Amino acid sequence: MPQFPEPLQISPRISVIPIIHGSGDFSWEVRRRMLEHEFDCVAIPLPHSFQQRVEEGVLQLPKPSIVIQPTSPRFTESEWSESQADDDDEDDFDDESPTSYVPIDPCQPVIMAIRIAMGEHLPRHFIDLETDPFEPMSATMPDPFALKRVPLERFAAAMLPGVPHPPDRQIQQRILHMALRLRELEQRYEKLLFVCSVLQWPWVRQAYRESDAEMPEHDLVEPPEIYDVNPRSLNFMFGELPYITGLYERARAELEDDRFLSIDGVKQLLLAARDAYRADLGVRARKVTPLLLSQCLKYIRNLSLIGRRMTPDLYTIVVAAKQILGPQFALHVVETARSYPYLNSDSNNDRNQVTLGIDQARLPDGQIVPLVNRLPGPEVSWQTLQLNRRPTQEESKRWQYRWNPYGQCSYPPEDQQIENFRTRVVERAQAILGTDLARTEKFTTSVKDGIDIRDTLRHWYEKQIYVKVLPPDRGKLDCCVMLFDSPSDPRDYPWRTTWFAEHEEESTLAFYATDFSKEMVGPGIGMSVYGGAMFLFPPVVIPDIWNDPRLDFVDSLEERLIAAACTYSRSRQIAIMSSLPPGAGWRRLAKRFHKHLVHVPIGSFSDSHIQQLRMVHVLNGQHIRSYAADFIRKA
């Protein structure tokens, strides 16, 4: 069995593992060291009053919980004055001391040490001083991922020059108490393991070797209580992301390798978010290719290095996902990162549940108290990122109930985008039409429309140059048909209507799409997905093609759009964008109206751009346009 490194020994009988709280990498290191070496006892840097509740929570793992110790009430004698009587109650709340807590987090190294010790039936001694109120000690720390390349003893030694001196008397008393308690335990056990913060380790060792002071006295404290944690607020308690914490627990249960899970978990997070993204949006989802995921991971790496970190935080991951794959994918990344699979069926029971926030918590009785962690990790900074959340089911039902069926309009930015795309399709169709009618001839006095390289090489033996001759423009295309989903199932696209132009820059639009009332994204805002559309530009007034009896001879939605285009178009050619060229049936239909279909492959345009254009938002009146941008989420 390997010998414990000498730099990590306080005495021949006491070994220490300096840790960074809240780190999955250090939890892995604690587990490895405890299983590789034999110990008689484990010393825990927590007060004895926490032992019963903390070990109770450890037995419930992987279900998370929190142990909270309320502050003791203080009654002090003071003289009454009129100025004090005028103070608001809020002033008293501001002076309230924070309540201390211990997170029962699977990725907490201290919790891992207790968990392993209980599994190996080793005695556990909680040796910290009872303090009320509790004053934490924190500082800027290096990235724990360096532990994968650097041994623990070298990592801890490299931090020694930057470890600050205990700033106040309470922390000094706690360090002294732990050092004296280690001396007592040393008399009873031959192989003692002490797990403590890397910020406390050198000062505990110094106090152990130098101090002959008396044991500090404990403060009078309230008994701690154990609570469940609201699943939506686990991110405020866990040191790692809840999803990655779940991966650690799964690897532990299935005996998988979890050494590099702090980095590999980011990849699995993106893949899980991709699956949820596809399941939620279906055909509206962008194609999240391996190339895009690779670019997203590179972006995450670069942002982490800019922040002088080796592992990314949630903000970095979401920013990269939003920039590379869009805000909808970033929203699914956030939701996936907050998910934790190991929750009991009664986790939503509010009777014994605490909801956490930033340095505060709402207790089951509704009281909001400030919090301070007894196992504080590296300093955390909170940043804001704009993402439009998805509405709840109750909100969607309420908005659907309030919808006025007699007033609806489009969203102008989407109108502009689809009109610009219609122009591109028409220009592409005109270019294809000109190419089909082009001819070549021998060069004489003019290069005409350019040298035809293909025919010149084909007749190389003639030593002649051939040039292209494009016919003159025979007019403009005034009609364009876009078939995004062909063949279309009528059950998927029940909403069929004709919209007329609001001004001369818009087209007359007839389309079929999904039912917008099934997906309400905001008050008076529904979202639908185009299946196919027909554009007439310049705009003309036409009957509603879906109620026009003259078009009842067709069988499918696509044929009805094509028949309407052939009926109301003034040009002989009609641009049609689809995945496949028009079949014989569509060509016969166009020939019936003496029209010619010019096919534009949908694959010649960006797939992500097509998916964005297919999303159309329907507003319940023009007044909705003033705030629609606050609710509309793009894929």
C-alpha cells in the first residue's frame, strides 16, 4: 500500500487532505486517497452539533438536502429613545446575522469523506468550534482541474504563498480548537485523516506544532435542522452544476470512470441539451451538427481561458451556446444544467422544503433568512444574461383563453425577413431561367456574356474560343411558391389562410401552417410553423384560396398553392422552391394554366436560415407589436 506523502502529514499519526470546497475534482481525490490508504479515524472540519443531522443527510444521498443552524436569539438591554422608536422594521432585518448551513452535496469533498468513512465503518469526529454567528473564510483559488496534472501535495504547496492569514479572532479560535482536538484524537488513533480547506491547512499545522494555549470555549448554539431543497434552486447549493453532479452519482452507481467528468460532463451536457432541443422544437429545430458542437466547445474553452480558468462555469457555457447555436438552444442548456435526476417523487412537497437564492433562503414557514455556507468554495460572481424563458402551462392556458379570434396580424420584423427571402428566391429563379435559355457561339468580335470555358475546352482541337450568349430578360416573376415540408400531412397543418399586404412593400400571402393557438409564447402572441406559402408581388387582392371553389379539383395542400399561383400570376413562369424538382403531376397542373415552373432547390439556402423563416408569430392585434419582442424566442 502506498505511503501518504510526507508534506501532507501534520505528525506521524495525522495525515491531512487540503481541499477546495464544492469541487468534484477534489471529491474524486478524497475518495481515491481514502480508498488507497488505511485510516483509523476521520476528522471533519464541522462543529459537533452538526454531526447527527449531516450524517442523516449523507445516508439519504444521492438525494440532496441541507442542514441549517439558526442563529441564537439575542436579548440586550438598551435605553428607549424617541428616535429609535421611529426606525423602520427593515433596519432590524438588515442587522440580522446570517444563518449558517452545511450543503449535503455529493460533490463536496467533506461530504465525500463522511460518505466514505460511513461506508468503511470508520469513526468520524467533528472537531470545529461551535460559533454563533459563523464567519466564513474565503479567497481566490486556482482551478481544481489542475489536480489532474499536478499531485495534491504540489498543488497545496504551490498555494502556500497565497494563503491569507486568518483575518479575525473567530477564525483563529476555530483553527486553534481544531489543532488541539487533533492532539486529543492523536492519543486514541494511530492513523488519523483530517480533511480541511486548503486555506486552513497551513494554519492548523502551525497551531498544532507551536501553540500550548487553552481550549477555546464554545458558543451557545441552536440545534441544526435538516431540510429538503427545492429542485429548482439546487444550483445555489451545489458546487458543481446539478447535471454534472448527477453524472458523478451515475458514474459512482455504475462503476464508471469519473476522473475527467468535470470536463467531459460539459460535452455530455451539450449532447443532452441537443436531445431536449430536438424533442421540444421538432422540425423547427436547427441542425446541431458535430461541427457546430465542436465550434461551441472551442468557444467555451477560449472564454474560460480569457477568464483565467480551465473549467467553464454555467455563464460561459450558456454564452457560447447562445452565440453559436441560438438563444433557444441556450435556454435548453440552462434547463438541462439545472436538472438533477436523483430526486424522490415527494421532492415537490413544500412541507419540509427550503428554496434557496443568492445568499438567502425561504424556509418552509415562509421566513426569508440570510445564509452563509460552512463549506465555502471559491468566490462566486453572478452575471446576467438575457434569455426569454418559456411560458408555464398555466400562462399558456390563460393567454389562449383571452385570445380574440376576430383580430390578428403579423410581426413586422418577420415580414421583412420573409420578403427579403422571397426576393432572393425570385432572383435565383431568374438566374436559373436565363441559364436554361443560354447558348454558345464562336468568338468573332465580342465576348458577349463571357467566355464559355466548357465549350472552349470541348472544341480545343478547333483552336477556337466560344462565348456565352444570354437571352434578354423576358419580364419579371411575380409569383413564388415555397414548399418547406413536402409532402405535407394536412393533419399537421390545420391553419390555412390568406393574408393581404399592409403596404406596397409586402406580398399577398397564402399559406398553410401549424395551429398557432397550441403554442402561446406571450400574451396575445401565438407561434406557428409554415408548411408552405405562396407570394404574389406586387400585391393584388384575391379571394381566399382555401375557400375558392375553383381550386377544389386538387387533392393536396401543395397542389392548391400551385393551382392558386397559376391562377393569379400574370407571368408565364412561376418560381417554386422545394426539396425535390416538380413531378409530372405538378408540371401537368402548371401546363393546364399555360405556366412553367422554375425549380429552386431548397438545399441551396442555409438550413438554419430556413428553419428561422418557417417560424411565424401571430399577434392578437397591432397593439401587441409594442411588446412582442420581449416574448418572441427564435430557434
